[in-house]
Amino acid sequence: MGLLNVGQGKGPMIIQLFGRGVRLKGRDFSLKRSSALDGEHPDGVELLETLDIFGMRADYMARFKKDLEREGVDPDGYEELPPLRIRPEESFLEQELLIPRPSEEEFSESRNVLLDVEPDLKVSLDLSVRLEAARMDEDGLATSAIKAGERQRIGVEYLSVLDWHSIYLDLLEFKSSRRLWNLVIPPGMPRRIMEQPEPLYTLVADRRVVEPQDFEGLNDLQEIVQSVLRKYVERFYHLHQQRWDSQHMRAETLTASHPNFADYTVKVQRSKRKLVAEVEALIRRADELYERDVKELPNIHFDRHLYQPLLVERGDAVKSTPAGLKESEERFVSVLRDWCREEPDGSMSSRELFLLRNLSRGKGIGFFNTAGFYPDFVLWVKYEDGSQKVVFVEPHGMRNDDPPPNNDKVDLYLALRDLSDRIVGKNGQDIFLDSYIVSATPYGELSRKWGEGWTRERFARKHVIFEDDLKERLPELLAPRDELEQRISGSCPAPLASGFRTLARISDPRDLYREQLRFAENVLAFLGSVSLALLREEDRERSGIDPRSYWRGGISPGDWKEIVQKCSKVFAGYREVPLARAIRGLKIGTEQKGFGRDVIELIRAKNDFKPPIHNFRLYLRPWAERAGRDGWSLR
């Protein structure tokens, strides 16, 4: 942009001209320059994005430059220094560390996803009115919070008068904005989702919100429905993407050629000539950066990181690509470094620990490509038996995060469990994948936001830990997989293993207790079904079991116990059948100790809880339908 005899007096015209000159569309209409975007960029694109201004007899230019300096903007820009080469720790890479590798095929290009009702998928929307108050008393500042609102369900009579065509078009626009290209939304599906007998949403609001009395209230209700459906669509898509990822990801050995091993490009503000010279000299001799913390080019030296140096962000004077660690990320590395140096209880004597900074889109390991979740760190724990735990750690603020199960980032650890089991089953590699969020948002603030009952222990069970107790929680993060979970995932049939993992998704203690009872009943039902399948045809009458009578009355945990007990008596003659001998060895009829006592306790707990539907049909229905046709025709 050239200015001739322009700007000799103050006025808005120059600023207007500059504003027109710097506008650009950016990649994917992001309105951002390449320096603010992750990934690879074409050569020379920064030059094309730069506005050069030349002034002749334009005195305002000097004043404009001073205004920029006063606002903290360096008008001279940045000077790019020679590349800063990273130094990989070759001895660490020889440990054959495993890392998940996504498929080269894109989920969005591989298959279409048809939006449908997913009974286990629920979303929440909290529109409750919150009031926080602070007052001074003799103990100092005291705060209190009041929340007004309760769970609501939108009645069918109100849903029927909404503009569903407009709602459908809103979802199509949302789908496009989220780049969910392979998602297909049938026109009638949004209404079907909202009218399910068992709601697929949790809405906390005032009753007047869901029972509008005028057109303005009806418009507000429609916006609420649109918000619920947007959340449902996004979670539905991510759920299917997780399933696809778990089927197509594989584990490979990490090498220095992985994109996470990237050299730094360092830039320093031109106006700071002394700092430019110091940083350039430091890069040229470099050894200091590889061995210790350095002030001129801020870094944090951690000897268990897979390469050196690990740069840290410190204001605008020095910038780097890839960007340096943010404050929350640096604090995590610092705590981990201190913990390793102290080696509490000699805990590092039986395992080795390795850390790698995970870069963002285009280089690092990511999940949910449409949401772009790239955890900041990959942490390996290698045990004496050669097994590995790979933990993805994300330190960040959670002020705007929803609680699970409406938070895919928090629930990533559940998807990684499924992926771990697939990798072990397919390739035999002894690897366990896990994830944790390290919250920079204080516990008090986040617990108030997420609602009643969110204790530190409950957060930890959902793999959310806080900076102020990170050091104490690190042993949990580094611990091997729970033995019971490992046994169930590795040896139980898929329906039981999947049901057990589902328990980890439940946050509310009341819902968790109900589902734990249901899972225990499922296990008992599965045991009874297997026992029936093992009975020989000639022994069915002798067992005294009439399956049709159980089915007509609604089968209960006590009925399943009776079935197993009766089958066990017959199994006394099945010495050549190991499974029959094992079931008999459970001694389910012994009510004073062992498995039999546990079953009695389950039946009592189930009876005390009184669930709305007191039977279990998952395993019995296919068999019972056959039994209803021709009696004992079990094949």
C-alpha cells in the first residue's frame, strides 16, 4: 500500500485504509493468518499475508508507529533466526515404545453415518439460574452459591407445535459448520429423537421454560430444542468416529522420524537487538539448551523427555514454531520432573518413565478429527514385564467444559480402553492406553460448575485431577491397569466386558449403583444361560427346569440362581466337561460363604432397590422364543 501526501493530519482515514489492506479470508474461511494456524503451510504464504505500507510526505506514519509501540505491538516485526535442531534421546527410542497410529484413511471419506436414536447416548443442557454472593465475616471472605432449576422434560404437546422444518435446516447448517460431511440427517429424525419415551437429554431449567404461555416463550423453547439436538448430533458423530478409530488404529514403534520430533523455528522482535544476538549465539552453541534451563530462550529441561530442548512461552519477545509450552503445560512437566527426582517410595525402581510433547493437528496424535483434540503430552510407563502404559495427558483450563458424559475429552480414557483391547487381541502387543485431564481451573470453581457431589475423589475416578494435588495423584496416573478390569476385558465375553466398561461412564452415584446391580444380574443371567446350554438333552427333564414358567412370570436374579443350582447338581456327572465342572465348583447353593453368599447379597440388594423392570431378557429372549415353540429345543 502506497501513501502519497496522505495522513499529514490526524484522522480516521489512515486506519480505515490499513483495515482494508489487512483483511484476508484465511484457510477454510478462518480469517486467520497461517502463523495462527497449525499444520504445514505453502512456502511464501507469510509474505503474501504481509501488508507493506510505503509513505511519501505522509507524516502520520511516524505517529502511527508510535501508537503501535505504545500498545505493545512491535512495528519492526520479528527476525527469524537459524533453525534450532532438537536432539532426540536415542537410548529412549531403543526401548521400543508403542504409540497408536491412526488409519491413513479419513473417517469422513470412509463411510456415511446415518443419524439415529442411540439409547445409551444422552446429552445435558443446564439453563438453571445461578446466583453467587460474597461477604466479609470474622473468618475472611465467605462465598455462597444458589442454583434455581430442576430436571424438566418437554411435553409432546409442546414439541408438536414447534417449527420442525426450521429445526431441521438449523441442524444441516450446524453439520456444515462442524464439517461433519459424511453425516446423513433424515428429515424426521430430530423430532423422533426428542420424543423418545426414555428421554435422550437432561434439561435443567425452570418449569416455565418447557411450558411456554406465549409465542415468545415458544420461540425460546425452539432454541432450547435446537441446542439439545446440536449437542446430540455432535456426540452421536463422535461416538461413531470413536468406534471407527478403534477398529482402524494400530500400534507401532515410535521412531525419531515421527512428526512429533520437529525442529524449532525461533523469531525474536527486531527492536530487541541485544536479545536477538543472545538468542542467536545460544542457538549456535546449543549445548546449554540440551543440558539445563536457560533464561534467554526459555525452556524446561526434563531428562525423561524424548528430545531436548523443550521450549516454553514467555511473552511476545520470543516466538517459536512449534509454539513453546503454555503455563499449565510447563507446570505439569515441572511437577513430574520433581516427582521423578524424589522417587517417592522407590516407585521408579520397577518401571521406567518417558515423556513426549504431542504437537497439534498435522503432526501430533489426535482424536475426534472434527473436534481436533490433540492432548499435549504422551507419557509412557514401561514395567518390568515389558508391558507398557501409554497415557495421553492434557493440562488445560476447564472453566467452559461440561461434565461427563457430555465431555468427549474427559471420556477419552473410556474409548482408549476399547482400543487397547482391540490392539492386544489383534496384534498381541501388551499395551494399555489411558488419558487424564490436569485441570488448571481450581477444584472449588469446577465443582460448583459441575454440580453437587463432585468431590476430588469423584473427579479422579473420571480421570480429572487438579494442579494443586497433581503430585499426590501421580501414582494413580502411573499405576498399571486395574487387575479386575484387565481380567474382565481379557477373558469375559464381549457383552459382559462392554457392560463393565460402561460403568465407568456413569457419574451420578445413584445411577452408578443401579447399573452396578444390573451388571451383576447380567453376569448371573449369563452364567444361567451357559448352564442351560451345557445340559444334555437327556438330562433336561431330570434337572427339573421348566424354562417357560420362568419366562411367563418374569425372570429374577433368584430364578437365575435356582437355574444354576439345579444345573450344578446334574453337572456332577459331567467330569469330562471342564466348564460344567467349573460352574459346579462355584457352589452357588452355599449361602454362608464364597460365591453363593455373594449371590444372596446381590438378590437382597436388588430386591431392596426395586428397579422398575424386574427381569432380564438380553440372554434369555432368543433361547426362550425357541423354547416356547418346541420346549427344550436348545442348540
